[in-house]
Amino acid sequence: MSKKMGAFLLSLLFLCALSTSAIGQQVRSSNISLGSTLTPNTNLSWFSPSRIFAFGFFPQNNNGYCVGVFCASFSLRTVAWTANRDNNPVVSEDVNLVLTNDGRLILRHGQGQNRDIYVANPSEPIAWGSMLDNGNFVLYNSDSRIIWQSFDHPTNTLLPGQRLSPGQELFSSASKTDRSRGIFRLKMQTDGNLVQYPVNTPDTIPYAYYSSATYSTGNNVSLNLENDGYLFLYNGSSVLRNITSGGYPVARTIYLMRLDVDGIFRLYSRSLDRDGHWTTRWSSTDDGCTPKGLCGINGFCIQMDQTADCKCLPGFDFVHSGNWRAGCSRNFTVEGCGEKDLSVDYEMKRVDNVVWEDNSFAMFDTVTVEKCRQACLDDCNCDAAFFKDRQCSKQRLPLRYGRRLVSDSNIALVKVSTPVPVTAGRSDPVIGNNGHLGPILGSTASIFCTALVFGIIAFVHWRKKRSEEIEEDYLDHVPGMPTRFSYEELVIATNNFDKKLGEGGFGSVFEGHAKDGTKIAVKCLDGIGHIKKSFLAEVESTGSIHHVNLVRLIGFCAEKSHRLLVYEYMPNGSLDKWIYSRSQEMSLNWRSRRKIVLDIARGLAYLHEDCRQKIIHLDIKPQNILLDENYNAKIADFGLSKLIDRNQSQVVTTMKGTPGYLAPEWLSAVITEKVDVYSFGIVVLEIVCGRKNFDQSKPEDERHLLSLFKEKSVEGQCLDLIDKCCEDMQSNATEVMEMMKIAAWCLQNDYANRPSMFMVIKVLGGVKDAQIDIDYNMMNFRSLIAKIPQVGSQDVTPLLHSVLSGPR
């Protein structure tokens, strides 16, 4: 009888547990419906059921608001996830956070603003959302399937139940009050090793400053955090390494792991029962100078009383007195090789026991420090020298990753300027009384002619200067402009333009580093006249717009004859290199290609539909589609773009763009945003087929992709055209055929029959079907090219790369 009673009680307890679990699950799935709105001043947040976590607005250092997930149980919010960290996360108080009726989660600005900003960018429309009790903000489709969650997109923090998957990274914040991306990263590498690096560096040993030493343990290792503070590496079947021991209190206690501003990642805990402070349970290092790059370029770190402090090299000052992570710059002007200022001399200042990254351009054995010192003084290319173990290595600026180690014998010698004293009694020679005045003065006619010539030169110079002043004044009054840089700042940022990344239609692009160490791409526009038009078009069109699928214009320079644009750096380069490559290693799978098409469509839809003035790009091609580190596509190069008022349906303009991507209506010079739709259709075909729209290397009857597409469509053999390097395209044949149908729809000869980019997004998301009666008799672009010389335009650009990234 007792056994039966025991079994009954056990069953009863099991049923109660199931019931409780079901109720809890039901609470956690309470949804945020379409049409829901948050505002910074009134309805700030959507809470989790227990109100421990919330998703919504939080203040950003009195400068505005950010959107993200934060611990709502404490008076001082602790942020766990921030939206749009790489695209200026701060917004003003006149925004609404809206889960729109058409399934987008966006920030919608108030009257007079010209942009909506995506907070999350899933591959299909959102049906509802939920803020879960574990701190995960989740979006679902109409089938209640998760299509996006904040746990899959960590920023600088991991919460219990969250993991850092292979290939993913955490990035520190810029400062304790600035949630944008900082200067350190923690990467879960695909070789199983967890490693810390400075940002914008390769994943190689010289740049690492923390490693879990679990390399070569497999490509499925992840970093995991459990609710008792247990932080560990797991390969899917077993624990590879315990980073923390775990076993901390669980009841009414919350844990999080964060990559902090100082480059150290730490495990924190805090009780939910009292308003206390976060307690550090574990940290990756106790030495605050371990993180490389903490003090920026030309600065070095000193550990004092458990605190890291930064110093500048002799002859250098902090770039920003309140932010020593921005590094140091010279407080004197250095002359170039071949120049000689007689009023300036140089000496070498000594700094002991500081180690640096060694980027020597010359090394030799020497006996003494003095010989090393003199060797650098005698070399105008030498900015500093390192002396250790009787070896001298010459260095160029900037110097990186400096830190003081008392145990290290390295001696750094830094070149600084010193004024040359004026010698007493020195005087300039004068013309003696017996000199010949005739040759010196010349004739009156010569004086007059000389004065006339100089007068003309002065007038031309004045007009040129006045034109530049008018343009610079105009740029100062364009609303919503990005940061304005001086030419000298960009010379320093690019190390005098020493690393050329590539060329665009109107100039060259160089790699540089912002003051915070972030890698940037600096585009130098060549020439005047027409180039000024390109510069103004690009600054006006992109200066005040922000979208996840548009390359961000960080700033510009308009100083005298210099015209430069500063962009975010795109590490995976332009799309053409990936879709034209025959290398299996560079082949994109079908999922990536489909995502890239959707990204381009979203970027164009934003330009056409969501800006205050309609923006037509006019030069959509793979060379102007750039890929970030996660292969998200972003549209670049707005040098030919056209702004159109909303009340205009079309505009007359000269032919602009690139042969092969030009829509038929260019022959009439009357265009609409549908010219971008046509170019988009060509790009989609190239992505699916993995080849150029005109390929001279092909047999004559296969050179023109559009003609071939037309023939194969008639024969019902379009799948013959798909990229053979992409192994999974055949297994996704239905989706591939649908994509080719969308491309054909965009390529209709009559622009009125082409879809809008917003309609394309709906079709790609499965909300709408593509048009059925599509005319496959598309105009062959050979006939269009043949007519271009009759029209003639300096705006028709060659197929040059618009590169904002380095080589791969």
C-alpha cells in the first residue's frame, strides 16, 4: 500500500511540475503585437513577465537614447544588448520604436527627419515579439517560429543561457557612457580557441593578448554561461575547459559576462533582493595593461596601484585630453625627406623598459645605444628606434601596443625636434653703393607687364578661393551633415595615404585609422569641376541618412582643393570578387546569396521610399555593393546619385551609370527610381549565375548574360545558368527559379511594369507573389551600349572597384 501511495504522490508531483511549467511557458510567450509603439518620454519599454529585463529606450549620457535590452530591476540600468552599435546607436527623443503592421521593427523619426532605422533585420516579416525572462528579446514569424533573437547577436555581454558561437565576437563599448563599438574584441574562433584582440587586426598570435589555449579542438566549440555563473567552453558533447568554476548562489541572483571598456572580460553577479552593486566574480587578467592598444597609438600603459594609466612618448601629447585611448600625436611639425628647415634640429629622447609592437623597416647589430641613436638621427625615414640585446631596429610612426615592463631591457629612442639658436652678429648681405641698378630694376615696361601678369594670377586665385569658400559655406549649412575633418587629420589617419585599397569611378581609396583606432576607408576625389559635383552629390545624399544596408559616411573634408570622404571600413570587400571568382573557397552558398539580394533590396527601398527626398543611386553594380565581416551587403558610392522631391514622378538628366547596368529609358534621358530596379535585376542575375553580365572570355554566343537568360527562359532551361561553384543551389532549385523570376520582373523594358523595391522585399519575404505575366523579351544591352556614344556623358563610369576594404 505504501508503494502505491508513493507512486501516486510521485505522479502527482510530476503533473504539478508539468502544469507549473506550462503556465510559465504561457506567460513567457505573451506577445508584443504588430502596431505596438515605444517612445522615450512616455512608454519606454516592453518588460519580461518578471520585469527583471526590458527591451526599449534607455538614456545615453544626456545626449539622447539608445535601444536595447537591459536589467530593469535596478535603479541604474545595466545594459545587456544594444541595437545598431555600428551605425550610431544614439537617437533623439523625437523617435518612436515601432513594430509596424507590415512586420518591421524600426525607429521612426519625427516630422522633418528623413530616415527610418532598422532595429532588427530578419529575413522575413515579423508577426510578433516577446521579451523573455532570461534577457532574450525574440521575434517570431506567422508560424510562431523564431526568426530573430538578441541572443544570436551579442554585443559586449553574455547572459545565462546565451552562448558565443564559432566565428562570433563580442566587442567592448567605446566608453562607459558610449555604447557604440569600442577598441577590443573577444572571438570564439572556428579552431576552438577563445582569443582576445584589438579591433581591426588579423586573427594571428602577434595581436592576441588572451587565449584559452584550446586551439585545434574542433570547429563547433562555443562559449557558454549558465545561471550559477559557470562559464565554460563546450564542443557539443563535452566540456573542453572550465573558465570559471561555477557553483555560485542561484536564488534571486543574476549573472552576466561582459567584455569591458578596458579590454578585460569579467564575470559579474548581483542580488535581486537589494539595491547593491555588481560584484566581480572572475576576470581574464589582473593586469590592466595586458589589453593591447589600451593607450592608443604612440602611447604606453603603466600599471599603478592596480590601475592602468597611459602616458605619451616624449614630444607627443594626447589627441583628446579626456580620452587617452585615442592615443598621442606629435606636438611639433616634422619636415619631409629632401626638405631642410635651418631653424630646426632633432634629438633622440630615451624611454626605458617599455615594450612595443615591432614593425621595424631596418635592423642591424650594433654595440651601443649611441650608435643606434645616431643611425636613426641620420635617417630621415626613421621616427624611432628600439635597442635591445645589442640590436637596433628602426621604426616609423605610429608606435603601437606600448606597455611598461620593469623586467624588460628594451630601450626606445624617439626623434623629437629642438630649435636651433640664432647665431649672434649674423646679418643679411646688402647691395653696395656701387651695384648696378639697371639689371635689378628693369625697364618700366617690364614692371608693368609683370604687374599685369601677377594681377591676372591673383584674380584667378581669388575666384578659385571664393568658389571654394562658397562651397565650404554651403556644406556648413546642409542639415544633418556628418563629421567634418581637416586635411591634416586625414593625412595622419592614413599615414600620409600610404596604403591604397583600390580605385572608384572618381578617385582612390586609402586605408586609415580613426583616433579611437577604428579602421576607416578614405576616398580622395581627383580633379575639380565634375568631381565637385560628385562630392556634393555624395555628401548631400548620404550625409544625413543611416541604414544598416548603406555604407555609412563617417565624415568628409572640404578644404581648399581637397575633397575627401571618410567611410566605415568593409573587411570583405566588394561583391564582384565573391560572385565572379571561380575559387571554391570564395564561393558563397545559396543562403548567403539570397541574404545579399535581400540586403540590397532593403537598402534601395530605403533610398526610394523612406527618405524625406527620394534618392536614386544611378550606379547599382556588384562593385558598389560591399560586404561587412558578417557578409551583410551595403550599398556604396553615391557619387552619381540624384535627389528628387516626393512630388516629382520623374526627372530629366544626362546619362549616368555603368554600361551593362543601364536601363533602356536612359535613351530618353527621362528617368525614375525604376532605373535602380533595372540595375538591381542585372545584379541579381549575376549573383545567381556567378558571372559578369558581359564576359569577353566566354564563347561569342554566351558573352551576354541577358541574351542567354532570354534564350534559356524560352527553352525552360534557366537552371543551366546557375553558378556551378555553388554546390547547394541545385538543392534549392525552387527558390533559385523564383529569384530568377524576380530578376526578370525587374528587367522589364517598360519601367512601369517593373516592381518597386518595397514590392521586391515582400516577394522575397513570401508575403506577395511575383507577377505572373513577365515578358522575357528583355532589351539586349548590346544595343544600348551601341547608342551611348551618340548621347555622350562624362558621368558614364567604367567598371572600376568602389573598394572600402583591404585585400583578402
